[in-house]
Amino acid sequence: MRENTGGFTLGGLATTLDAEVLHVSGDPIPGLFAAGRCTAGLAAWGYASGVSLGDGSFYGRRAGRSAAKG
């Protein structure tokens, strides 16, 4: 019998609501956007299929709109 072990991270790139990646100073880095698992999401052992769809589609759309604005 295996012991239960937890393996997850809470973190990733800090972003604005428009998916702009933030510098450690707190300012957006011009032209750098993030979406999906790299955006401060939750990933864990026993990952359930589809968990990333929500943040991937939300931030992907926001990043695309922000990038299109220039």
C-alpha cells in the first residue's frame, strides 16, 4: 500500500487581468503575455483532464485581445 503524497505547485507567472506578465517590480513587461498552466495556476498529482481549459481559454482570449491592441 502506498502512502498518500501531495505534489502540487501554487505559483507561476504573475499577470494582470489582461494576461500581461508582471516584472518583479510589479510593472507589466511590454509585449509579454501568458496563458494556461504558466499563469499562477494549480497543478497537482492526479491531474484531472480538462482542469486547465478554464484558465487557458480565459487568459488566452485576454492575451490575444491585449496583444491585438498593441
